[in-house]
Amino acid sequence: MRLLRALFGPSKEEVWTQLAQNVEGRFVDGREAEELGLVNRVYSADRLEAETMAYAQRVAENDPFQLRMTKLAVNQAQEAQGFTGAIRAGHPLFLLSSLGEKDPGFTLAQPDGRRRPMVQRAVENYERHRDEQQRDES
């Protein structure tokens, strides 16, 4: 499934889900990311390193040439979908967004500490969403 996604791109549902979350401006935790199909595994913090190392060991046991060919195929598929162009187009937008936060008319308040205003907003939206989910479950 991941190779199909790499070769043919995300489904319309995935695109709209990601767009909605980006517009909403909140973080997605591991459980929700798994439900949305954005990741295929989620581990607790105490198991994460062991599971990651076990996965890396399984990958390392494969033929290095075949791994390079697979990586090349995935990279070429991403490039055919315009990956480099998207990165090049996205970076100036990020810079403009960062500069916009310094505009005196910027509508979000500058939070105390080191977070940027949109990151603070995403944290607040994530916490609100998490609290709503917990209320719904109880």
C-alpha cells in the first residue's frame, strides 16, 4: 500500500483530510495519524526505541543493492509527482509566513516563550481536540 501511495500519490480522501487539518491548524497525535492512514504503526514512548531498532535491523539484513534500487524507484516516483518543485515552492511561502508574523497587524498574539504564534495556535487546537475526544470517549 505504501509503495502504491509512493508511486501514484495519496487518495483524494487523504488529500482532503490533510488539507482540513492544515486549515484547522492543529497537530495530529500518533493514534489519530494511524486512524487516518498517515502512519502504519504507533508505539508507546517506552517501546519506541526498541521497535525502531528492531525495524532497522530487519531492513539492514536485506541486500544493499536491492535497497538502493527500491529507494531510487521511490525517489523517482516522488520526483515525477513534483516533489522538488513542491519543496522549492513551499520554502518561499514559509519565509513569507514567518515574515508576516512580524507584521504589526498580525492577528495572533505573540506567545510567551519560544513558540511561533501559529505553532502555539496548533498546540491549543490539538489540546482542544484531544479534550473533546476524551469527553466523547467517557
